[in-house]
Amino acid sequence: MSKRKVVVVGGGLAGLACTMKLCELGIPVDLISLVPVKRSHSVCAQGGINSCNDQTRQLGDSEWLHLDDTVYGGDFLQHQPPVKEMAYWAPKVIELMDRLGVPFNRTEEGYIDRRRFGGTLYKRTAFAGATTGQQLLYALDEQVRRWESAGLVNKYEYWDFLGPVLDGNGACRGAVAQNLATMEIRSFAGDAVVIATGGPGLIYGRSTMSMMCTGSAASRCFQAGAKYGNPEFIQVHPTAIPGADKLRLMSESARGEGGRVWVPRTPQDTRPPKSIPDAERYYFLEERYPKYGNLVPRDIATREIFDICVNEGLSVEKDRLCVYLDLTHISKAELDRKLGGILDIYEKFQGVDPRTNPMKIFPAVHYSMGGLWADYEANGDGGLQAGSPRYQQTSVENLYAIGECDYHYHGANRLGANSLLSCIFSGLFLGPCLQNKLNSQKGTAAEQTALLADAAREHQERHNSLLQRTGGSENPYLIHRELGDVMTKAATVVRRNDQLKAAYEKVSELHDRARSCGLSDTGQWTNQNVMFTKALLDMFPLAKAIVKGALQRDECRGAHYKPDFSMPSLSATDPAGQRAEAEQWCDRFEENNRKWLKSTVCSYDGNHPQITYEDVDTSSVPPRPRLYGLVGADMIEKVWKERLAKSSAQPARV
Amino acid sequence: MIKDAYGHSVKSFQVRVQRQDAPGAAPYWQTFNVEYEPDMNVISVLQKIATMSRTSTGKETTPVAWDCGCLEEVCGSCTMVINGRVRQSCSALVDRLLEDNPREITLQPMSKFPVVRDLVVDRSRMFRNLQRVKAWVPVDGYADMGAGPRQSRGEQETAYPLSECMTCGCCLEACPQFLKVELERKPNESDAEYKQRCGEAYDTEFLGPQAISQAVLFNAHPTGKMMAGDRLDALAGPGGIQVCGNAQNCVAVCPKHIPLTTSIGRAGRAVTIHKIKQIFGGS
């Protein structure tokens, strides 16, 4: 067993994959998690996990095309080496999960069955009923339990990560965490610390994320000096079930299995949906995007549903925005076999059977493409250098980030069924990298006893002073609601600079008010009130980064949509006129890329995020316009291809 | 809108919560008055109570502590006893609860697990029991070794429902044979020592339907069955399957409709055969 130890924070897919791989390499792990790891938010992922496979290969698919779809879907904002490595690992990741016992759905012959997801033309997605995330998580949880029995893993469940322990050189030597039951605060020595704590959905109040997805762990690293990348890229899932406490996801697999999105052509038609004839239904995704139909990428589906309800006034209901997602044309037996789990959720929470009635759905905040900035080392082949200690290291030495809380893989918009893949892949790939990192170190973190004790004491003092604040005038739960409302209005589907400016001021004001929150519980035992207040305070640095990043980025890219800067369709109808317009369009596209094909990189100055920009590695797939549904797309594509051919013939031109 | 017995629309309702400040402390009841809104569930009720932190008589109090996670009934966190019935609080819709009793909803912690505070209980015993039955597939390692064993649709369709178990504990709360084990923490006992002592105490007590069903799941897996004997030994040991009294409450309360009694039946037969083989000198 190694003398050195890794602290993994977060026990979702990424954290567990990393833990299990480290144990295999003989490296002991302290695993810290807010919840028992088996209850992590990964359980909510429904639809599936992508890889090129033998069925798609015969239709011309390849790992390269998986890479291509991912970066095209992400509007080219992601560094390509990690994406390329992930796409080439994908078939192996699914085979490993299969060996670990994940009950993937099967074909009649007993092979893993596949379905199609958004943003691709191939059936790449392996799935286990409608609870793929749950099934993948359980398989990893079981392996980690095996290592726990063998003594390599110590789990600290119901512990909240309070911050990294940094030494005089700014390198991370461990973590401070707090027990949610006993309220004990202590340090954990870690020769490397891996943050795998998921997304920050609660910043938006209600979202599709679980209640522990506050983003506080990532924010605490951000405030301690780690950089944060692409905060403004927040994916809004097109189909969620609106609820009072949460917006429950309706998986993209509902569309993958043939679900059709429509609204009645007559606004707020009062007839029951099943009695509205086909001719009087507006299948707006199918009409506007004949090639992809209902399976356009998520950002586009979201905007179209938003547009149909808000701008066209065609919402199904008068008082509440929603559209129909219809599965009733598919047989009950098939629906039960492939989508049973998610249809049960709809029925359970809405009291209506989606097998016989179209569901009512609306977009909801779902995923953060951005996250802690993390490094990587490319190899000569456009992929990653295996075993590189730089892989997924944040701007703080020895501090790593993987899974939803890092900024890689998904660029400006994530494709469905790529997140489970990115989490497991990065966890597995990181194991040997950490082994090399640990082997290169002198001394161990455990020797830093004074440093570790000081860090714990500092957090204890902060905690004590928070508990003493009984007279505060503000209620943390009400401030949280206000924050959610501001963020949802200004920083989701459609973004406008005047609104973002106002939102930044409002978020700053709420931040100040949150600092004078009073506690209704000042006890020293299982005090959820004080833990929530801490998490709330840590939402503001990330909320500010999201809003400021969005405000400064004057363009449209993936999930970040600013109509004032959108690229128009072509209006000319004659070929020559179209050609000229397409040339202008491409000029503007190139100009915009020169300015904005850059990652946003934030650092925190104690009160505000400071933003710089970083070039994006597009070494494998050159950027091209994303033209889903644009009038004149064919001509623009033609002009763009000609330019691309010209530029690759002249390699000197950059 | 929900109506009371006199046909009046319900504007607000009472929530009675059984509270407890710490392990071993005496439980007590508090009542909260909650304004009615459409589409509420017990989670949104508890969120409102936390925001108010005031009982129905206007007395200031601490927010009620409770456990929750996904709010979609897949994480298993938010189990509690609602109007006397164990279930997930996220899928307990207020309209349905008020149909039974328009005046009041009662919330209690599960009774088979030690209370940490209020509605939060310590279910670590359930995870410990998964270690007892070695609920995992014993793969050689995590290197790329090709696909897993081919399995028929039928095998997948048998395994999948068992694999949906979210360790929520409803089946154990309802089981007459599964009894509470609660150890008091000794002064100056470290976390690790206390955890160790609890684990040893759990290891001879009844496994319950959750862990038995997981043993069945892994014994049916083509690779998992390579250590079927170990799991059957655990099922045959102290606190094993022989404790089951066949009350069949487990299957009735399982929110995921897992065929727990079928699993128990399969496990019982397998243990019997395993024992006979051992008597006659087999594996």
C-alpha cells in the first residue's frame, strides 16, 4: 500500500470511478461526501451513456465522429485533446461497466442495446432501463464497497468539504471538512485532493439537480484561489416537469425513443390533446429541423420551446408555460420496457399516465458545462498523454477536479449521454496520473501537522462566529429563493445585457444581505440551518461568475444565447445574392471566432470574479458554423468548406 | 383544490412532527401551520417549515432536520413515516394526504434506525449489510478486458428490478423481524472506534429483505455467482435468512415494487441446497 493518500471529495460517478481506480493501484483514499455516496446526484441521470459501437460502425460511425459530434454540439468551445481521448475510450468504458454488472438493456441476441440521443445521427447510447445513472453509480459504489471491506477506502459520509488546505507555496496538502451530524471540524491530509462534487444547480433555486448540488465545494476552491472556467455555460434541459420543490427531469430518451414535441396550432386549444387531429398540431421541431427532428441538440430544443411559448404564444396552458411531449403513439409494452422508470416518475408526481396522455413539459436548468479550470497534457496524436500528472489539475498544485465540476469536455453545450461518459472516463484516466504525481513528491502531506491543525482551527473560528450571529435580520431560505429568481430570469435561455447588468447588481446586493443572515438554530448538533447558510454564502461567488461571464460574452455560442448578437439567416433568394450574403456571413463568423472562440477563465478577488480569456485547442476538428435550422444553411456550408479547403492548402495561414 | 369534510376549500393545514434533539434524547411533538398551495409534497412542506421556524402557536423553534436528495424517488434519502406509513417524502403529495385527513399530516422518523435528529436517522447498517453479503461483482481489475458476459433479455429483465433498490429502508421499517440496534457512544470514543463497534453489533443481527435481495441479484450474475458460496454462507449465518418470518410486509411497502419475497424465496432454496451440499462434502 502506498504511504501517500488521496482525498476524494464527492462520491458520484467521477469520484467513485477515481476512488476505485486508485485502490486498484494500491493508493488509499479518504472519500468525503455530503451524502452516502450511493445517494449522489448521478442517480438522477436517466437516458444513457454514449460510445461508438459495432452497430453504428457499420453505418460509418467511428470514435472520430463521436469526437466530431461532441465538439460540434459544444460549439467548439472545448479543448479537443480530452474530448478525443474520451471518445476513443468510450467503447472500453461501457465494456468495463458491463463487466461490473450494470444491467444494460439487451438485444434479442444478448448484446447491449442502443438508442439514439440528441445531436447525433447514430444510435450510440447504451442504457439500463430509464435509470442508467443510478445503475452505473451502483456498480461503482459496489466496487468501492469492496475496497472499503479490504481497508483501502475510508468513507466520510455526511461530511461537508469546507476548503482545501494550502501550504506556504500555495500547494494543496489536504482538505478541511465538517461532520453534518456531530458538527466536528477536522483536517484530512491528502497528497492530492480530487474535487468531484458535481454541478451548482441550487444557485438557480429550482433546477433538475439534487438538493446537495449547491456548488459550494467548487466555490470554496474558487475562493481559495483555484480558477473557474466557462461559468456562463449553463445547460437548460428542454424537457422537465415543473414542480413546487424541484423541476424534475424528463429524459431526452423520451425523444430518443420516438417522443414528439408539439403544441396545438390554435393557442390554448381547450380540447383534450388526443382529440386534436394531426393537421391541427404544430410539430414545430420536426417542421423547423427536418434532418434532426425532435432530436436537435438541447440548446436548440430549449430555445424553440421557449420561443413557441413566449414569442408565439402557443403554450398549451394559459397560466403556465408548457408544451406537449407525446409518446402515446408507441405501444405500452415497448414504453414500459425502455422508459418505464421515467414514465413512472411523471405519473407519480403529476398523477397522469404518459402512456395514454401527452406529457406537459418546459425547460429547466440542468447542467453546468463550466467548472473549475483544469489542466491537461496533449500527446502528439491529438489525444491525452496517459499518466500525466497535469491531467485535470486545477490552477492549485495537487488540487484536481473531475466530473461536472470541471470545465472540460462539453464546451458551450453538452450532448445528451456524454456526461456519464465524461465522469467515468475522467475518474478512471486520472488514477494513474495521480499515482505518478504522488511518486514525484517529496515528503507526505500527513507530516504537515501544524498546517493541517491551523486550517481546521480557522474553519472552526468561522463556524463559531456564524453561530453567534443570532440577531441577523435576513432569512437564508428567503434570500436563496430571491437568488434563484434573479438567476433564472437573467441567466438561462435568453440573455440580454441590460438584464444581466441589473442581475449582477442584484446578486451583489443579495450577497451583502446574506452576510447578515440570522440563524434560527444555533445548536451544535446536526444543525442544517447553519450548513445551509454556509452553502448559500458560497453560491454568490459562482453566481457572480456566471452573470459576469454571460454579460461580457457578446456572442451566441451553444447554451449562451444573446439575440442581440445572433447570426441571421440568409434573405436573398437568387444564387448570386445568396452567395454574397454567405460570404459576408462567413466573414462575420470568422471575425467572431477570432474574438470569442476562447474559454472564460475567472479568478476571485474576494468580492468579484476577474475574467481573462484563454485560446481553445481545436487541433483535431477545425471549427465550423453550427447551422441547425438556419435559412441558407446549405450555401453557408458550401462557402465555409471552400474556405476550409483553401486554408488547409496553405498551412502557413493561421 | 382540496375540500374539507364540510366542503370548504382547505386554506391551510396542520403538520405534526415528532422531533428529537439528539440520539437517545426523549422525542416530543410539535405542530406547524402550513399554508396550502397546489402541487405540494412533503418536501415543500418541510422547506416551508424551515423558512418559518415557528410553531402553530407562534413559538420560535429550530427548523426540523430531515434528509433528502434527488426528490425524484431514486436516491432513497427521504424515507420517513408519514401518517403512520413508511414511504419517501418526495413522492408523498399533499393533496393525496389531505384526502385522507384534510386537517393534519403527521411526520415521524423511521423507528428501526437510531435517530440522529428529528426525522434524520442513521441507516449505515444497510450499507454494512451490503458488505456482509459481498454485494459486488468480483472482477479481476479495471483494465480493458473486453465486453462482459452476454446476457439474455430475460436475464436483464430479472436483474434490473432488483438492481433498482435504492437502500431507502422502507422494507426494513415494515419488517417485524428487523429490530432496531442502537449503541450509545462512549465518552472519548473516536469515530472509527464507534463505527467499528456498531458494525460488529450489526453483523449478527437480521440482514433483512434489502440485503437478501442484493445477494440474490449478485448470485444470478454470470461473474457474480463465482462467489455465490460466500454469499450463501452469510445468508445461512447468524441473522441470516432463517430469521425471516414471512410476514411479506416488505414487498407491500417497497416504493420500487421490487419482488422482495420472490428474492427471499430464491435465497431460501439456494441456502438449503448449499447446506445439503456442505453436509455431503460438496463445495
